[in-house]
Amino acid sequence: MEQEFKPEFANFIFHFRNRKWLDHYPTAFGLQKSCEGVSKRISFENKLHTAPEIFYLKEAEITNCFDTYMVDAKKWILER
């Protein structure tokens, strides 16, 4: 499949698969690495790299808000 892509994108796909990036997303390590990576790419000074610490302090509250939102979002989508 990589033969169909531009070399830069094929290289990205290669590392994406070999480093199993998606495997890490649901873990604490994945959250930390994602926040660090995005933080470095934002064009202004930020504290996104500290988000996991805040998330884990407020995880129950954030999860509850997200679950409530998803109930409403599913209803809204299904009504369309």
C-alpha cells in the first residue's frame, strides 16, 4: 500500500504502524505523549503537556460530562 503514497506520507505510515501509535492512545502513556506532541507543534507557548495531570485529578467529573454529552450528541445525530 505504501507504494501508492508520496514518500513522506509512506514514511509516516511506516512509523505509525511500527511504533503502534494507536495502541498507546487509550493509555496514560499515550495521553501524555499525545499532549506533549501537540504542545510542541502549537505555535504559541502553552501548558498542554500538563493536561494529563489535570485530567487524572478530574477524571470522574470529565468522564461524567463526556458521557452526558454523548447521550445528547447521539440523540441529535439520530434525529437528523
